[in-house]
Amino acid sequence: MDLQPFFLWVQQALTQNLGLKLMAFGFALGFFGYVHGQEDIGQRTIPIGVISLPPEEGDRELMTTIPPSIHITVRGSRRAMTDLVQDGIPPVEIDLRQGYPVEISFNREMFLLPSQIALIVADPPRLNLEWEELITRQVPLQASITGKLAEGFIVKGEPQLEPDKISVRGPRSRVEVMQFARLAPYNVTGLTAGTFPRRIAIDSPPERVNFLGTPAATVVVEVKRRESEKLFSDREVQVIGPPGARVLPQSVDVTVIGPPDVVRALRAEQIVPRVDLIAAQKWSQADSNSSSGSVSLPITVTLSGVLAEVQPPEATVKW
């Protein structure tokens, strides 16, 4: 059998219009690559930013923390996936300005995805939102003292505050448990006797709570010299007046208050309680012929640089 005509025909078929054939072959390869490039390649997980638009002025506050981002799993063609990664996905907006929803579900409509991309799942798929009522109440201010006074001095009483309260506003669960608002410490280092007003700032409030008004108060500290006390018991009461006068009670307790060094140096014989009828103009020498009399007068103790408190403070003198 003669195959010569067949081989000749094959040769002509391959060599005639070779350029056109090569062009067609190239187009075929390109179309093949395009078709296979459009095929699904599985799925990919991509992070998406979250933007929250909170309600404007209202009577409730969102207590749930909105995450800065979520993750979505998508599926699509090779080309569409490549374009998505290159262009990026805009953040998803949670618009709460019109109300107080209790749940936000992340569906495909919330994401700006190309039509060739399918949303498989969002993580988390939804957010449960907790809202709380906003309230306003006043809480007392609390001052504290730090530092060291000059030697021999102490703070007298508690610091005085003006104002002594401040209004706070925030979620009910936060505001109702506030017992006070604390001021920054008042530094008394080196102070001696006197009264010292100072403007002090209030420490920052708890999270989500706000101060209404100026977050400061005037704190007044009074400083006095340090004093000590010493008790002298059963000191005999002396009467300045008629001879033979009787006094009730006959003895008293005397508490001496003053600078520690002065009080420490006092001796019992220096503590002399007296009832002075002459100074009180209750008796005079002209009354010496009177048969009898009685009067109640304060008991005094004369000392320099200290204060003497007598108990009981009065005595009855009879003559």
C-alpha cells in the first residue's frame, strides 16, 4: 500500500498557514488558563476592621466591648481572590445611632465583597450587646495627707473640703457602688502652726464614669503644735477666804495639756487647785463677823504655758 500521498497530505496540513495555526494555538492556551483560573480554589480567612458608630446623647450606654476586628472566611475564583487581597476589604460599620439593638449579626450585606466572592462564615457570627441606664448622683470627696510636718507639730482634726461632694454620671452599676471620690494627697511637708488652704485635683473616676463640674476642691489643713497630757490625781483644793471654811469636794483630778517638754517637767506640788472667794467678791474681811454662808465657784489651777482641766470643775465652799 502506498502511504506517500497520506504523508504528503499531513505535511501540507501542518505547514500551510503556519502563522495562523500558531496564533490559534496561543489563543487556545490562553483560554484554557483563563477557564482554569476561574475555578474555585477553596477558602481563605481574612481579618476585617470594625467601626462602631455609637448612639448620640441618650439615657443608656453600651457596656459590651466592640472588637477592633473580626475574621471572615470567603471562597471564590483565583482571579477574584487575588483582586480581593490586593484591593482589601473596607471595615464593617456597626451603626448604633438610631437605637439600642441587643444583637448584631454579621451577614454578607454588611461586607463590601465582589459578586464573585462568597461569604462562608464570620467569626464571631454575631455580637450580643448589653446596655445600661445612665444615672447621676453626688458622692462625697475624700482627702488624704502625705509628707512630714515640721518637728513638734501635728494636723488638727480632719482636713476641711469645699465643696465636700461632687456629681458623677455613668452606668448605674458603676455609679451606685461609688462610696467617694478621692483627691490627690495633700503634702504637708515642712508646715508649722497655721491654716493652709490649697486647691487639690480629684483623681480620675472609674472607667465609663464622668465628673460633672470642675474636678477639684479646696482642702484646708490646720496645723498646731504637738501637745501631751498628764493627769495629777487627788490634788487637795485650797480655799482663799474665811478661816476654817470647808470645801466639797476636798480633792480633784487635774489634767495638764501642753507642749510635751513643759508637761513632762511639771511636778505634783506645782498643781494647786484653788477656790478664791475674795477674787470672786463672795467674801471679804468685813464679812468675818457673819455667822455662816456658802457658795459654789469654779476651781482654778494657775500654770504658765499649759492648759489645766479640773474634774469636777466646781466646788462648794461653806463657812
